Amino acid sequence: MDKLTLKNVKPFFIFEMANNHMGNLEHGLRIIREIHKVCKDYPFAFGFKLQYRQLDTFIHPDYQECFEFKYVKRFSETRLGKHEFKALLDEMKNLNFLTVCTPFDEASVDLVEEHDFDVIKIASCSCTDWPLVERIVKTDKPVIISTAGIGWDDLDRVVSFFDHREKDFALMHCIAEYPTPAKQFELNQIDLMQKRYPHVVVGYSTHEAPENIEAVKLAVAKGARIFEKHVGVKTDQYALNDYSASPAQIVAWLDAAMQTYEMCGVTAERKPFSGQEIDSLLSLRRGVFARRSLKKGEKIKETDIFFAIPTLKDQVTANEISKYIELYAEADISGKAPLLNSQIRKKDLRGQVYEILQDVKKILRESHVSIPPKVDLEVSHHYGIDLFPQYGITMATVVNREYCKKLIMILPGQTHPEQLHKVKEETFHVLHGNVWVNIDGQEKQITRGDVVVIERGMKHSFGSNTGAVIEEISSTHAGEDSFYTDQKIMQNTDRKTLLTYWFD
């Protein structure tokens, strides 16, 4: 069996035997075999877990016979020898369980290594037992850590400890009440751990009543990837405690987890869509129809089309129409006829706009100019987006009230064609780079820190060979107040792409 890597493990279910073997090797073997019968056909990774304590040193010598102490009595009465534990371990491996062990003292870590378990589990009570943790981290085993009763400060220290030693480890949300009442499950702690330690696998170690299957459903839905549950087998001789599950209860537990995984579906990616789903949606989408007759080679404008049902096979739908999509007729299309994909050519501008935004972000990074995280952007492409690298600018509107502030990003080699404003007066303050500006036929070079005032009615053009960022301060800007010398620009109604963008 391949060595387990916790960061890549598929859902991992651990069956905790603890002391439910009752100090009887044959009973322990029976638990392993009966749990194997009911879990072997599920598509999960399964582990079986033992607990090791070297009782001769774990219990103070003066208290070895003090059975009024609950755990002295419990551990002493269910004691197994080293070779008996090895027999249980061998049966786990024989049935293809991953093997897990919780050592409660340093000598038990030695035995874990000698027996070659796959995974070491640290119990909640030992989470900050630093002498024990220091010994465990020296092993080559992945480590799973329960966290009941551990505050954030201590847990931060534990995570930092294992991080700095580059250990493969996971955390388990756990409540140390046996059994845990439903109102104490605190399953939202799974979310908190994932948010606080996003690089760490988070699981759920359960102590609820064994007939409860709701907790595992919620834990699965919250993204837990490792699950631990106490198990045992009831006989005439041995009873089960209130938090250990029988084989039949394990079936219900695993069924609940399986159903939840099926309902939750895929993670970390968009789900695949069935053909039935696609067909159903297509039948409800509006198709695109020609409002008038269109000639081959003609650019199709928004006013040339309308949307209606039914949508026909191969027809362009309204969902495909946006400000980033240009349509061209590849054949003559009559009025009211559907626009078929086979009859048109699409030009998707999204890729070009995305590349422009990447270039703008690069200029902003180089300039160290701060910009609001969410801004309205105007990508001006006066002669079409294909010529944007030569003619155009990108503007971010910071504020536009009675006063207006914009940031103008000029890419290297760009020119903004000549224009004038009749209403607003504007001031350019260069924040980054070198800029040339031509005002009423007079050209001058300006650079970082320079300020230029452009009065109403002044024809002006500008550009940059190096790339630049300009702060434009003006009175209120109105969209109809830009008058270009080149009438081709004035006639181009598609010379701007407007979008809202979130800068990281």
C-alpha cells in the first residue's frame, strides 16, 4: 500500500478501537474483521487506529493499583501486551487498512516506529504535550492532531511547530465530551480552522451518539476530509459505550457520508454539465433573429437584431451577445430569419480587453500609484480595439461630481488623438513616466511632477513613448463634451469599452 499523504488523501475514515478490545486479543480481531466486512466496498480510504501506552511508566508507580482513578482502572483492565498489539496491527494490514496509532508517551512512539504504523495521531490531551510532540515530530510519519480544548494561541504554536519542520499534518475538530450532545457539536469550527490555516487539511473526530448521522453530513458539506469514530462489537460479554458505533451503525454513518458527497458534487472546479441540462437550458433561451435583411460581410449592430423564442438548432442565442462580441454576416440573411452560427463570424474582444488590463496593471505597479480596489474603467480605442496599442488610453474614474478626478494610463507608444472640450477645463498632473502634450499646435515634454492646464476650447493631443500615468483633475465630466478633430472618431460609436474592474 502506498504511503499516505494527508494533503492528497481522498476522504479518509479512521475507526478508533481505543480500549474496546477489552484486553482480549480475539475480541479485538473480531472488531477489525467485522468493521472490514461493512466498509470495504465504499470508495474511501480507511484506517484502523490503536492506542499505545507503556503502563508500567505511564501510571505512577505508587498508583498502579489505585483503581478508584477511572483511567488507571480502565487502562489496567484492558491491558494488551506488545505481541498482542502486533497481532492486531498485522490483521489491519492484512485487510488493507491504513494503520494509525495514538502514542501517549515517548516509549510508545518508539513502539509505533518499531511496528511501522502509517500515521501517528496526537490526542487532544497531548496536543501541547511538548516533550511528546518533540519526539513525534522526529518520526517520518504523517501526523493527525485532535484539537479539543485547545485555544487559538496554543493551536497557532502547534501549527507553526509542524510547519517549520515541514511535516505532513492535519488538524481534527474535536469535542471532548463522551458522548457529545448535539448542541455542543460546534461544527462551524471546521470553517474557522480552514480559514485560519488554509494550507492544512482539516477533519472531524467525533464522539456523538453512534446513531447520529447528521454530524458527518454537515462535516462533509463543510469540507472536512478526515473522519474518526470509535467502533466496537457488542457481545454477551462486552457492552459498547455510549459513543462507540457497531458495524451496523458504521454502515449508516458511511452511507450518510457517501450520500452527502454525491449531493455536494465536485470541489475546486465548476461542475460538468449533462447533455440533458444543456438541452433544457437551450430550449428556454431566446434566439437571435435579424430585424432587417443583412448583406454578406456586413457588421451586425445591436439595432439589427431582436431576441425571441423558439431557439433553433445552431442558432446564436441572446446569452452570446455582449459588448465584447462583434458579429459579421458571412452570408445574406433575410429579415426575421434566425442568425445561425454557420452564417456569421464572431469576434470576441474579451481576450484583447483582458490583455489591455494586464498592461494597465503593469504600468500601475511600476508607478506605485494607488487606485481604489473597485473602479469604473473606460478603455478608449478611437480607431478600433485592434489599433489600441497605437491610439487609445485607459481611464479610471475616481470621482465625478462637481469636481472630477481621473487616472489616465498611457501604454508605451500610445497616442490620444486631438480633441477639445467646450464645457470642462482640465489639469494634467504627471504621476509617472514621460509625456508629450500638444496644445493648440504647441508641443512640450512633461514628466513626473509636472502640471499642465488645458483650458476650454483648446485642441490637445498627448501620448508617451515610455508609458505614463496622469492624474486628470477637472470640473464635472460629461460624455458628450469630447470633440475630436478627426470626424472618423466622432462617427465611431463603438470607440469606448466601459467596465467595472476590481484591482488586486
